Amino acid sequence: MDPWDDGAPGVLVLPSGRRVRGRGLRRPLPAGPEPGFGVYLLGRRPPALAWEGRWVRWPDFRLPADPGDLRAALTEAWERSATQRVEVACGGGTGRTGTALACLAVLDGVPPEEAVAFVRRRYRARAVETRRQARLVAAFRP
């Protein structure tokens, strides 16, 4: 499966060259190829999709209900991103998605204390919306 294009909307290029797309589910699906796998960060189970995915229960502006479930989902997403188009999404695509992308950056070798800034520069300037989300990233370890 071809990776995401570098310039495609929401695509974050990690230091290893892996590409992961972040997006908000309240917006229409972007034009172009579909993901092969997705991680969906929502308070309620998302509707069925045409590709494989994992749901992580994570209410808006809060932290994931089960941090171990988040770690497992993100580890799977990072592993799959080597060969598949992977997306990470929440309702708006900013707070929870930005936090998860920052954790993926940590898995890819970005130091935890630099991961939020990395994602804000390369994905969305307002990514990681709360102090609690920023602390989750700072405590995340590969």
C-alpha cells in the first residue's frame, strides 16, 4: 500500500519517514486514498468503517479512559505505519488527535519533552489542547 503523500491534508511525517494522517471526524473524509488502519479517539464507539480500526474511549478535553489501551492502539498504529496508510482521528482533529500524534512521535524517537512542539510545528499549531494532555505526552515513553 502506498504511503500518504507528504503534502496531503493532515499528514504528519515522523522523523523515520513514516507518515500518519490526523483528522477530525466532524469533517468530510478527505479526497484521495482511504486509510488501511485507523485509531479513533472518542467518548463513544465510532460507526463502522471500510477499513480496520481501533477505538480508544477518550472523552473530549479529557484523558483516555484506559491508558494501556491507548498505548496498545498507538503501538499498533506506529508498527502499521511502516507499510500502511494509518490515520488517527477524534471529533475535531486537534486535542486528542494531536496528543496521540505526539505520542506516536515519541514512539518514533522524538524526546517526550519535545513531542508537543514537534506536532504543533508539523501538524496543527493548536494541537494538544489541555495541560493534562501535554502531561500525558511528557510522561509517555517508548
